[in-house]
Amino acid sequence: MLVQSSPSHSLTIRLRFERRPGALAKIATTIGEMNALVGSIPIVKIQGNLVIRDFDIYASDENHEQRIIEALKALPEVEVISVSDRTFQYHEGGKIEITPTKRLAGREDLSMAYTPGVGRISTAIANNSDLAFKYTMKSNSVAIVTDGSAVLGLGNIGPLGAIPVMEGKSMLFKEFAGINAFPICLNVSTTDEIVAVVKAISPVFAAINLEDISAPRCFEIEERLTGELDIPVFHDDQHGTSIAVLAALRNALKRVEKRLSEIRLVVSGTGAAGVACVKTMLEAGARHILCCDSNGALYPGRSEGMNPIKEELALLTNPEGIQVPLKEALVGADAFIGLSAGNLLEPKDLAVMAPRAIVFALANPIPEVNPWEALDYAQIVATGRSDFPNQINNALVFPGIFKGALSVRARKITREMRLAASVAIAGLIPDDELEDQYIIPGIFNKAVCPAVAAAVGDAAAFSGGL
């Protein structure tokens, strides 16, 4: 199992101890012996021969945190005054807010912002709906819609549990694309209910971002909303993932000197991301894909664990009709894309893959295979984690996709727009700068969003997105 200390599991522990040589070192050594990392250690207060310090400590999970606390409590002449979870503190009060874009300094502003002046604007929009894009927030607003049924790494945690995740996504929209995005966490669960609610709230927004809705409902919801709304609908779990994966794979194939149309590709996972990745790879030119779930390879006529989505994939992939479990499917494969569950494979399972293999182990927070050990068997390894090179993350995609779509008033996101986004992301790394551990730009690369937006806007004009 991949164990890595992380800011997501970080504590601030306030300790009181004697001001004498070696006392601080003893505490730091104890933390190190617990396989934790120490950040800043500021002095809070000096009390005679005692000192109070805050220790910022990075752990790997909650059990690890508790073991660190107990180890510090066991130290003689050291008092644990308080323990604060830094991640919980970060979320206190929520992470986003609404702020006005115009001043409201007195009666004159009020008469324009609200009654009676606002009535003129409302009447104009009622007579010409296009004016809503000019005189309201609509033109730069996106609804992030979820029912909390398939939150990454957490599963069906419901709409309340999903709010912090959607707030975080709203932050990314604003930070990377300057778009106002609102968490819309729905206390409904059927396909008909979700479609009805999204249609009802759509007048406020220029686009809809579907998020963390379980399969197979998510496919029908996206299809119906795309057909029934005149604004773009984008299911990020499907298309954001597939665009980022294709961008990384394009550059990885350059490094190993192989062609997408010729490689044997194994995909693990038949949820929203897995299905979209398979279809996107086929659209981009892949010809030899073997798709696997927990029962092994999909093939026409398989009865175990099938549904209409898997039956469609079985017809689109596995041209040889291979009937094997995942580990056997890897024999001779040039690339593996994992979009399923952690620790499915041992690193040695990759030894049967073709030379110069590519492994994208994207399950979060635990990848399908330990990525550090996978490097012993594969030339290029990528994950969805921020603490490993080659992070494949949707944040590279959705800000630019939506910025591009909103900039040209697109009515839908087409296949050509998605493929253009992938090409734009891959192209941000010149061929002479590509490395095995640098096949995709970093999330904070400021060139990503503008490049994707420009490519998407151009593609919309000739592909029917307007």
C-alpha cells in the first residue's frame, strides 16, 4: 500500500516542555520515528523555564495521526495542550462566498441596483432573452450539480457530504478560469428528478457541470440534459478524466515511440471515467482495447456482472473476444489505464507487459498499483496523486473547457471540442522537453486554461457546438 505523509492529514499540536538543550530535538526525533514529517515549529509563549510551541505535523491517515499524538503524550516532561486538525480548520465557515461586482454606496446606487431601476433591466431581458448574457451573472456562471452518490474515493455520501467537494471545485473554477461556479447538491436521486431540477434552475447559468453522480444513471442524465437544454452540459467524471488521460497518453507514446492505433491498451474500470476513456481512445484512433471489470475482460455474450453500458463496451472493444482476468489481460499490453480501485495489482504483475510499458494507475487515493515500485517494470507511470510525478487530474481540463465554451456562447460540448482540449494540453510540453516523469503539465501551469479555452472555442465554431 502507498503510504505518504500529506497536508490532507496534518495536525497542529501545541506542546509545553522545558527550555533546555535537547528537549526540542527529542520531540522532533519522536515525530520522525513515527514516520511523520514536521513543518513549522513556532514559539507561542515562554513561561519561565517552560516554552510552548506549535508543531505542524504531516501524517498519512487518521490512525497515523492518533499514534503520533499518543507517542508525544508518552514523552516525560512534555504536555500536550491541544491538537487541531489543519484540514478541518481550513474548511471552517466554508470555502466560497458571493460578493457584489458593483458598488452600493448610497441611495443613487440602490435605485439602479434594485428598485426602481432594476425593473427596466428585467423588462428588457423579458423581451429579449439574449440580454441576460449581458446584464446578469448568467454569462460567466456554471452550476456544479451532484446528488453525492459517487464522490471520488468516498462513494455514496449524499448531498450534504458532497458540499465540501463541490466548494473546492468552485474554487478551482474561479482560480484557474475566473468563472463563478455554484455547488448545487441535490436531495433527489432518480434520473427524472435530477433532470427536472437541473432544467428548472438552468436559466441562471451558462453551462452545467455534472459531478459525482453514480453510473449508469449519469450517462442518461447527461444525454437527456444535452438534448433538452440550450447550454453546454459536461459530465466531468467522464469527459474531464478522458481528456486528461488522452493528453498524457499522447505524450507518453511519444516517449516510448509507439502509435495509439497500434498499441494494445488495457482499461480497468467500467464506471463513468472508464467508459468515457474507452470511447475517447477509440475516437482518437485506438484499435486494440481490452476493457476489464472485477469479473475480468468484457466480451460479447458475457453474462456475469453485465449491464447495458458494459454490453456496449464489449461490442466496441476486445476484437479477439479474449476471456481472461485482469492480470492475464496485461500479457503483451503496451499500456494500462486504471480507473477502478486501489491495490488491484502487485508491481510484479506488470512484468508481463510489453517492453517500454505505460502505466496510468489513477484510482484515488490509493492507486491500482504502487507507482514507485511500478517503475521497476514500466517506463512511464502516472497517477492521480499530487505527491507523485505525472499527476493526471481533471483540473487541467474543466476550467479551460468551460471558459472556451462560455466565451463563444456554445450550446453543447462536442467530440471535436473534447479532442481539441486534449491536443492543447499535450502540446503545452514541447517534444524536446518531454521526460518519462514529465508527460503532462502541472495543475498550476497558468498556460493550461488559456490554451484549452482557445482550442475549445475554435473547435466549437466548426463542429456544431454553437
